[in-house]
Amino acid sequence: MLNALTIDVEDYFQVNAFARQIRYEDWDHYPLRVGRNTSIILDMLDEFSVKATFFTLGWVAERAPDVVKEIHRRGHEIACHGYGHQLVYAIGPDKFREDIAKARSILEDISGERVIGYRAPSYSITRKSMWALEILVEEGFEYDSSIFPIIHDTYGIPDASRFPGVIRCASGALREFPLSTLSLKLFGKDIRLPVAGGGYLRLFPARMIDWAINTINRQEKQPTVLYFHPWEIDPHQPRIKTGLKSRFRHYVNLEKTERKLRALVSRNNFGTMREVLEACVPIPAVD
């Protein structure tokens, strides 16, 4: 079964965990490392003949257009990660619309390709910001991958669907590819174990992620999505002084990520999010 491989293209200083230490207005004072890290990822994907979806931040694309051009030149899908990596529920509908329109315009101008997919920074489409799905439809996006069906202190809709499907909005329909979870029963309770990537990929052994992907594919007959960031393969990035929880979330096992990714990409069947959705979720009919 084809699974979606996705990369959230942002740099180490732009993550939500560092928002209290690094102001948006100061981003230009930090050295960009995203170009080098993305090149390493592209070479790895070429080695295994794998295509992926790159959810790219407009801020990064504006300052490093060659990164977007190279992603496109190598045959990968360009998708939108917003412009300024702001939490959707924090900026409100008007600024959200402005943010995604600006980012999409930049990405399309650079790549010459229509951008149809979106992923919210820090998966910040939650119960507090479901209005964002309506705006995505109105702005012409065809799919979203922002909903994480787990409990978390920053994001998550615990009772959301675990699998790709269609969300109906007043203005039309949007295909949703939620971040992958494994359904388990523990001490008599049903739990959802996050296995989609990022910090969970860095915490869990690669064999465990393999097992989760295979279990979901074979037993539940559903595709999975794996995500990571270019900064997660960069153990030599500058260290930011922050709290213990944020340090742990950001820096744990950075030195192991590239090796884990190579193992996962070599052992599983991956493609772009657009490809997976076209195979498993028909385009919604217009009413």
C-alpha cells in the first residue's frame, strides 16, 4: 500500500517551542540551515526513488527560492505550510486567510505549479479553529493534513477520524489526511499512539514505526502519513536556551533521525500526499 511521505520545510528557529525565546521579527538574524538540510533529504529520496510532499513555509520560500525550485525540479509535490508559522487558533480567520494566500502565491510563483495542499503550523487546526477548513475551501485548497487525532498540549482533536476522508463545509468539500495513529487497548482502555513522525519518530525505534505502518496497512487497510522537518536531521544546529520540556522535544535523538529515515524509506512504500489521496479518497462531487 502507498503511504504519504511529507516534509514540513521550516528552519530550527521557527518552531513553536521557541516562540517565547525567538520573536518573529528577529528571524532574519538567524542563519538559514534549511537549504543544506533539504538538499540532504532530496539526495536521500533520489537514492531510494521516492517522491514526497514538501509542506513549505512561505517565509522560507521567499528567502530561499532555490530550495523550492530544487524540490520541484526533482519531481516532488509542493504544498503550503502557511507563511509565518503562526498557530491558526491564535491569529484568527482574517489573518489566517491572509497568511495562506500570501504563502501560496509565493510558492506558486516560484514553482510554476498549482498548490492544492495545506498543513497548519504545529497542527493547529483544533476544535478552536475548525473555521479554518471553510477558509481553505474558499481559497481553493483541495486537501488538508492538519488534524492530529490525539491529546496534546498544543494541538489535537482526540475523537477525530484516524483515516483520510472528506470534510463537508458550507462552501464545498475538503479531503483531510489526519496524522497517523495506531489504535491500541491498554489496561482495558482504547488509546491512540502517535506514530506519524516528528518527535515521535525520534523517540520510537524505527522498527516500531515500521510495525505501526504495516499494522495500519494490513489490518486496517488504510494508508499512513510520515512527517519530519529538515532541522530534525541536523544535530549540529545552534542550541536555543529554553525550558526543559522544549529542549527535550526539539533536541532528543537528532543524531539518529537521518539513519531512521533511511531505514523507513527503504522498507516501506511511500509517495506524495496527492498520489495517496487520489488513490484512496475520491474527489468529492459538487452538489
